[in-house]
Amino acid sequence: MTNLSYFIAGYLVIFGLLGAYVLRLVALKKRLEKEHTELTDHN
Amino acid sequence: MLFVNKKLKLLSFLAFLLVLAAFAMVLFYAPIELNMGIVQKVFYFHVSAAWIGMLAFLVAAVCGILYLNKKQLKYDFIAFSAVEIGLLFTAIANFSGMIWAKPIWNTWWTWDPRLTTMTIMAFTYIGYLLLRRGVDNPEKRARFGSVYAIIGFASVPLTFFSSRLLRTIHPTIFGADTGDMAMTPAMYQTMAVSIVAFTVLFAALLWRRSLLAARESELEILRAQTETLEFGEVLDD
């Protein structure tokens, strides 16, 4: 690997992890809203 | 609705713009370091991520103290969210550091004091998340979590000062007498913008995650009520 490849890999990891966490928050929000609707309907 | 919050949306958008601006500065404004070459540019986001990791654990410790004083669950939600986000940024700092280390140190990993203390810090906070998973009662969980976050914070100054006080090959950027990584003004400006961008991003993520943690807690209560109702219906039958 060249020096440039390590630079690209570094930023891929940084933005990859940040993006994955944002997606996790979005998925969690959707799941919680769905669960909240189900539980309030049930009650 | 969870995110019908204009201030939060604005903060998230600002964080996005700042991260974009910081990355543009890394690419087009900061000069290429003579000895290390372009891979040195990983360090702008690496240092910012490490800083946010430590800031997040400080926020968790402060919220732990506030919870123990005021017994308000909102501080526990913020502490928990701060630890989760702190671990994310610590992971970013560790992995990006490893990628920088391979061409510079000729190894992905070495048991250097800074790297070792950083790993100890990360495992300390993984322990915090595991501890919380093991406790069902929300108040007990908040109390245990608060005490753990306060005691666990000891690992943060240990990590921060390890490269200043111990023999290490890890470069010290700020407050170093040795000047093992000399920076030009353009490099300092890029570094400053990156740190500000990550700090704003941290604030936005912390706000969002705390709201979700509060909602998780509400659902926990709602679920318990549903189970009680169902149990009552079974008894009536």
C-alpha cells in the first residue's frame, strides 16, 4: 500500500464508523416509535 | 415524534457543515508534511476524535455527580449517551491511529503507554455499558452507572498524560516541550476547525441519543404496565 492508500483508508474508517452510528440512531428511533405505537394501541 | 425539534435540527446541520468544512481544509488547505507525506493528514480527525472521546467521558462523570445529587433520570440518560458516543470516537481515534502507524512506525500496533492506556480507557467504558445491561431497575442502574462513570473517569487523565509523563513513541501535539511534531499555522488552523467540528457533532449526537434514551426508558415503563395488564387478564380468566 502507498502512503495515499493509508490516507484514504484512514478517512474511510472515520466516516464509515460515523455513518454507521448515525444509521444506528435512525434505526433505533424507528424501532422505538413503532414499539411505542404498538404498546399505546395495546393499552 | 422524537425529533420535531428545530434547534436540534439546526445543530445537526451545523455539525454536518463544519465536518465538511474541516475535511475540505484537510484536503485542500493543510500542507503535506515533509517526512510523513499525505498519511499525516489522518491525524487532524484522529486527534479530534480522541479529544471528543475524553470530553464525552468527562460529561458522563459530571452527569454522574449531578444524578447522585439531584436523583433526576435525565442526567443518567445524558451520561449513558455520552459514554456510548465516547466509545465511538475512541474507536475512531484508535483505528485511524493504527492506519497512520502502519506506514510511519511500520506496525499496526505497539504496546506503547499511550496506546495501552487508551485501550484500558475504552475497556473501562465497555464495562460501564455491560454493567447497565445487567441491572433492570432504572434507579439502581442510574446509581451504579453514576458511581462507575465517576470512578472510571480516572482512566481519562491517565490516558491524556501518558504521552507526556512516560517514555513513549506517540507524538505529543499540545503542551509538548520536545516539539516532536512541528506544525505550521495552516496545520494548526485545520486542527482547530476539526476540533470545533467534532465538538459540535458530539453535541448534536449527544442531544439525539439522550432523547432516544429517554424514550427507551418510557417504553420500559409502558412494557411493564402492559405485562401487568396481561397478567391481570390471565388471572381474571
